[in-house]
Amino acid sequence: MTDIKNSIKKYSDRQHRQQNLSGWKAAVILIPVLIVIIAAVVIGMGLVRYHSMKQNASAEEPSYENIQPVSVHDKEKMLLLVSPKKPLAPDYTPDLTEFRDITADRLLVPDLEQMLRDAEADGIHLIPKEGYVSFQQQNNLYENEVARLMKLNKQNRASAEEDAEKSVPSGNHADARLGLSVRFASADDADFAESDEYFWLQKHSYQYGFILRFPQNKTNHTEQAYDPCLFRYVGKENALQMQTLNMCLDEYMVYLDAR
């Protein structure tokens, strides 16, 4: 009887060992297969994401082939540089039209209109607050700023005029005199530099030919105070190049002159 029990026990132990061995063999075979399957899934997901990102980038970033040609006159107009050191000619006359609640040069209206529509589709409500500013209007703004600085800082007029030119230029020293700039506001009247509207413009405005006229990190080139609200129309080709080169308009003009 004892011999039978021992035989049964030995048989059972042998069966367990064979089962364990078979299990290990199966595991050794399955592990590489699982690794291959997981790797294939990860690579596949990565490829899908890559192609998706590539398509999105292509959709967001305009190519030079998609930019319509413009006349020589319009090219020159787009790149006019106005500043205290480069005043606008007294006889300069922009081709003005009314658009929404602002006055602006006709040249920028089609792209501005498209930009506003596309922003709205993204849930961004851009509000054009100011466009063209006449000589008299600009000079009044300048004189008010000079008076404010003289009173606030106890400055003499010469010192106040110098400081005022950095933020509110006089007469024909202001970019807004061209009719190619648009000053934007956010829908909730919040600080525009912290608004969703500003961040959308920072990312997309160049696709429509607009650039931030006075960037925060370019004041040594513009010699003007940072102004997050003022975007200048320079045309899609110029805006794309400036975006690629990380240049403000003042830098870009020096770059073009040196070529």
C-alpha cells in the first residue's frame, strides 16, 4: 500500500514539474512576442501622432507657395518704417476705408477680416479698438502725455518730450499714422498682455501678415515702449520671414538693407 502511495506521489510530483517546465517554456516564448506587440503598438501610436502633428503644423504655418503676390507699391507701403528718427513724409496719404469700428488702409482689410473670422472660430473674440490716427489726433495725444509727465515727474518740457516719444510719439513720428496698424482689446477689458486674445495673436497673427509692432524684448531696436496691443500689417511674406528670423520690423529693415 505504501509503495502505491509513493508511486502516486512520484507521478504527481513529476506531473507538477512538467507543468511548471511547460509554463516556463511558454513564458519564455510569450515574453518576446509580447514585447514585439507592445513595441509595435507604441511605434504605431507615435507614427499617428507624428503625422497628426505634421498635418497640424502644415495647417498652421503658411508656406511661401500659398502667399499671393503683391504690387511693388504695396510691398513698399507694407515696409514703411515710422519712428521719431524716421518721421513720415508730411504729404503721405493712406488709402483709408472704414472697417468695423476703425479706420484703416484698404491694404490690410482682407487679411484682418480673415484673421478675425478665424479667431472667432477658435473661440477668440478680437476687438479692433483703433486703426489710423490723424496727425492732429496723434499730436494731441503726444501733448497730453508731455503735460502728464511734466506734472507727475516734475520734469522740464525737453525731458518730458523725450520720454513721451517712447510711448506716445508726436505727429508724424507714430506708426499709427500709416493706417497699417491695429490696436486690439480683449472682450473682458482685462490686461491685454495676459489675455487669450493676445496669446492667440502671438501664435497666429503672422499667418495673416501681422506682427507685434513693439515687442517686449526688442525695445533696444524699436526704441519704443513695449505695446502688447499694437499689431502692424506687413504682408504675409514679410511676417513669415520675421517670424522665422525672430526679428521686429526695425531689425528686419536693417537685415533687408544689408542683403
